[in-house]
Amino acid sequence: MASTEHDESLHVIASIHRDGICLDLKPVDLCFLVALHTRATQRSLTCFEEEVLLDVFEQVCDAVDPDGENLRKRATHAIGRLREQRLLSRVDGAGIIRAGDYSMSRLASGIVEFFMADQVLTRESLSLLTKALLASLFQVKTEARKAETPDEWRLHVVGPLRVTVGDLVAGIERRQRGLDSQQEQVQKQIGELLDADWFAAVEQCQQLLDETTTTLSELNSVLLHDTHQILTVLSDIEQIAAQAGKADAEEATQRVAEQVDRVAAWGRTRQLAWSTYYQYVHRFLRDVVRLDPSRALSERLRNQLADWTKQPYFWVVAQASKIRVLRENTVREQRPPVVRPPRDREMPLEYVPADMEATALEDAVRSALAAGKTTLSEVLEVVLADVDSAKRFAVVGRIAALLVAESSPRSERERPWVRVPGEIEIEEWALPGGQMHA
Amino acid sequence: MHESAFHQLEEVIQDSLFPEIDLALRAGRHVDRDDGERYAFVLDAQSLLESFYRRYGCELIHASDGFFYLLPVGDQMGRRHLTAGEMLVGQTLALLYLEPTTVQAGGVTQQSVVVARLASLVGERELIQALNPRRRKYDERVAQETVRTEIAKALRGLESLGFINLEEGEQLRLRLGLLRFAEAVRGLSEPADALSRLIAEGKAVAQTPGDEDEEPEETGT
């Protein structure tokens, strides 16, 4: 059930947002609505003729804005605004044929009731409401015992529980909110009285406190007594519904019981909160206001604070050291060193055949020198003949290095370029001696 | 004159409330009527506790406004004096405690109200100087932030001493102990004379401007 209500509220929220619905009421609009509501109540009207609307608006303007002009025009605008915001509705359906009849919507009535509500809980009103509630519940209980068909359950049990009983409890709740608002006013009034008259206001403040305390105390005793009875009857109805297997009647009973619980809880919390406030204000009146009738203390304290930085002083307070509790002496365990699991870190040897090319090249160079070759090109001519053509370029460098190590090559200032096997050209060296030192 | 519930110190010490109240008083807390049974306990055991704490070089003070606190007069018990922030904020809160608007709210006020009132009474520049004593030059924004931080710190300190209760949001519930901040201006004597008397009694310490930079004094064990 709760989830269905939640879904409905989401739907309403979404539609309000989508349609951009808002309320924008000027003070004169509110006054107009209140005046209409009053007129309807006094003369038992269900709707207003257009002329009546205009007349009421003019009366409102006379009261709140006597110098205002163009009253007819302003009335037209006001009626238009209220219609746009669904506060007034045309109900005659005559259209253009004649001037219309208008009625206030439920929304307008709600707004007016909020402003006019002086429905505050009193002992009398609460007793009356709780007694009416009990009478309705006893009636429902009797009907529940007799009910046999689904229609009888719906008409005589579920319906009254949802409407009659629900409305009565809602009436109590509405008056509770009225009393809350009244309490707030009392608190404000006490503040204002003290601010205006200070010592002279003590008696009035005390009276206000006592009146509210008495009201709350009386209400709470009525609530305590009557809610217990109401809950007992509700429990009986729920039991009968459970035996008859009527889930909707059970659910309706539970809803009413929840409302009654809320009413009772309100009484408890308000009395507790007011008790705290009462004690505080009572003490304030006794200890502060009565002992300082001219408010001299506040004045002197204000002066002291303003001059404190020029002549500072500091209050002394006790500050005993906390008892030091030594930590328990425990033997620290020797933590084992961090190790890695042992494994063979020696890599297996890999057989690599010896590089014999370098030795062979060395031998070939030495042989060429021994054979009396006197230039670099001649040595290369002999040695490169046995070297693979792809390696010749690299080999030329190594041969040159060997020759430098083995002999002392010389070169002319202008070194001639000589072609050697393998499409390579070199700068020529002369090799003195041409003999290797084998 | 009410009949005391305790006849011997042993009974007081045996009471289940004693350890908590003893530790609170030694930590500088002010126990007032709002503390309910704790206040009633100290009131009942007052004469026995006075002689008990006198042996530790302390006086158990019962203010006429209805709160108790422990005042070290010897060197046996540790003590400290309130900070400049705590003093300024405490006096502002005492002033607010006496105002009808606070009565209307049932003794509750807002942190922002305290800051605004303090700045208006002391002056923003003086307040910054008082709460940033080491700084000769300051950036206005940083100094204001420091003031706010110091005030928040002072409020926490005052709460631990039982002067206020910090509640939800930035609400503060003012307590009776705050009237200690008005002690120097009570009575008909000149405030300077009253202050001299309080200093002589060891309830307050005066500081020369050169001392302001120092941390609050702490003595004793």
C-alpha cells in the first residue's frame, strides 16, 4: 500500500514538474480568497455570481488599499490569476451566453483555512473528538461482527474506517499543528515581552508559561486515557477482520492505529519539550531577570568584553594530568629473516663453436706479407680471394687493422684510390719491408 | 537547608557517580543544574567534597548561579588558564545567555551569531590581533579564517569545560556555567577592583601584553 502511495506521489511530482505548475499569489489575492470564503460561509453560498466576485473584490480593495484605482480592471486581473492557478473555477457552463458562476476550488479553501485556522486543541475539543472517534469505532466494530458479504465489509467497515474515522483523527492532528503554532507564538511573545519590559514582563511571562503548561498537561492526560481505549477497539476490529480474512479491513484498521499512535506520540514529545523550555525560562526569570531588574549586568558585561583586549585576564581552571597507564611488557618475538626459496641459479652451458675465421684471416695476412706483398691492395687481392663476397667489406677493415699491428704502413700525401675484389675501393698504403715478424 | 544524603566521605566515594564527577571536576568541568543527578550528587556531598579536595590544594566552588567547579589554589593539582579565544567567546556567550532572543529559542544560539556579536563588540581588527598575536602583518582573508578556526577551537574547549553543548549543525546550547564570565562585573564594585579581588583569590590571572604570545600556563602534576 505504502509503495502504491509512493508511486502515486511520484506521478504527481512528475506531472507538476512537466506542466510547470506553480502558485503565485499576491497579498490582495489572498485577501480576496479569504473574503470570498467568509461570504460563502455566512450566506451558505455554493458558488458566486460574477457580479458578487467583483463586489467582494471592491470591498477588499476598500479595506486594504483605499486609494487604489481601476478596481474593475484589477478585479478582472485578479479573477484571471485565480482561475489560471485553479483557485477559482467557472461552474455554470453557459460560456458566452451570460456572465458566469464561480466556485472556490479545494485548493483555495485549503489556503484560506490555513490562514483562518484558529483550530487549536483544547481539552474540550480533544475530548469531543476522541469521544466521537470512539463512538464511530464501536459502531464499526459492531458492523464488522455482523458483516458477511464483501459489500457489507466495504460499506460498513472499510469505508467508515477510511473516511469517518480517518477524518476525525486528521481533525485531531490538524488541531495539534494549531497548538504547535500557538506554542511557537508563546515563545516569541515571551522573548518580545522580555525585550520590551524585562523585569516588568516577569509576571506576564510566567502566566503565559503556566497557561501553556496546563493546556499541554490536560491534553496529554486526555490523550493517554483515550488513545488506550481507541487502540483497544481498533485491535478488536483488526482481529475480527483477520478472522474473516478481510485484508483491506485489516489494512484500514492498521492505518488508523498508526495515526492514533502518532497523535499519542505528539502529546508525549510536546510535553517533554515544553517541560524543558518551561524549566529553562522559569530559571532565567528567577536567576537572571529578578536578580538584575535593570539589565545592568548585560551592560557591564558588554563593556567588559569591548575592553577586554586592552586589559585581558583569564579564568583559571583545574587540569589534572591523566593517569598514565604503562603498556604491558611483552617479549618481542624474533622475526625470521626474509628468504627466497632456494633454486639452481647456474645456467646450463651452451656449446658455441669456436670462431676460426679470425685466426684464418690473420694467417692469410701474414702469408701475404711473407710472400712479399708491398701494398694494401696487393694484400687484399690475395686475402679477399678466399672470403665470401658478403663479408668482404667488413673483412677489409679487419685486414687493415692487422696490417697496422704487424707492420708500419705509410701513405702518400695524396693517397690513390685502388679497386680491390668485391666492388670495393680503398686508399692505398705502402707496406715497408713486406715481411711479417712471424 | 536540605538534609545531606551523605554522612561520611567513604559513602561519597563509594557512590557510582563519584569517579565520573571527580574526573570531570579535575579536568576543569563546570557541573550545573542541567547535569541533573550529577549536580544533585555534588550538592548533597558538598561539605565532604570540599574538605576532600582541600587536601589536594583545591577549592570546590559553588557559584550562586547554580554550578560547581574546582579551583586549584596550591601546586598539587594541575591547572591552566583559558586561552584568549576561550575568554572572548565565553564572554560573548554569557552576553547572549542574558538576552531575550536566546530565551525565546530555549537557550540555543548559532555559531554565526556568536562570531557576528563578538566582531561587533570587540571590533574586527582587535579580534584579529587578539587571536593572531604572533602576526604583525597579515593577509585579511587568512587572518579572518584563522579567527574562525580559533573561535571553533574555543567553542570545543568551552564545551569540554561544561560551559556549552555543541549540537547539530552550528547550534550551541548555552549553559549556566557561562555566568562565570560575568563574575568580574557582578555587584556594585568597580570592575577593576572586582578583577583584582578575583586575581588575589586565584580565580583569574592577568597577563601583560608580552605574555600573550605564550601558550596557556600549565602547572602542577
